[in-house]
Amino acid sequence: MRVVDIMMRTAYQCRPETNLGSATEFMWRGNCGFLPVVGEEGRVIGVITDRDICVALGTRNRLAGDIKVAEAMSRKVYSCSPEDDIHFAMRTMRQGRVRRLPVIAKDGALVGVVSIDDVLVHAEPLSFGKVPELSSEEVVKTFQAINVRQVPQVVAKKVAAA
């Protein structure tokens, strides 16, 4: 199974100069929590998530209309191509610990988005006599790897005896 077989082709996107209010509206209209950020040349230069927007708004004393996507987006982009095998895309998700990948054509243009949700919808359970092309067990393992909690360790301070 290839990425092109299951990806969302009509991906919403934004530009680095888009403000967070508009990016939020794009996510609301598209019923998504992720936008690829496309630069001047039409190439993906970053991504922004609903969590990125929330953290940006919660840590700045500014309105959403006054904060540009470029200030909150991640510039580290994990991606795949439409012709990639879905197992390659899941491996990329695990390595990057991301739930969504921009799907980028050979010329660098954004052609869609594939998410762990899209993968899950196409997964099949293992059964006797049949090995599915995409097993639900493999998808669960990918989801678990993506969601490994990395909680900072809190070390109790010793109080010096007076």
C-alpha cells in the first residue's frame, strides 16, 4: 500500500506570515489540527499544530492576530512522498514522534497529508491464513511509539537541617 492510496489530498496549508488567528480558522474549517507551512517557492518549510498555537498564545501576552505562524511553527519537517510505501511513512512517524506527515512530490510541492488516523482506517486485524498488508497491530505499535510520554523528572530538594 502506498501513501497516495490513503492520504488526504486537499490539505489545508498556510504561509509563515499568516497570523495564528487565521491559521486557527483554517484548522477549524478543515477539521484538522495540523497545517503545513509553505514558503515563497511553494515548498514546505515547516509545520504548525493546534498545540503549537495554544502554547504560543499561552506564553505571549499578544493577540492571535498579532503573532505570525513563523514565530510558532516547527521548522523540522518529517515528510514522505506519495509513492512511498505506507510502512516507510509509519517508520518516519515513529522516528519523528509525529502523527501527521506532509506528503511532498518530487518537485517539492505539497500534494497532501497522511496521518496516523488515515493509516488506522486502512488497517486490518491479523487472522488465520491471511497476512494483511497493513496490520492493526503494526499501527498500534506505531501509535504507541509516537505517544511515549517524556515527562521531565522532578527531583525533590533536600532541606538542609538548621
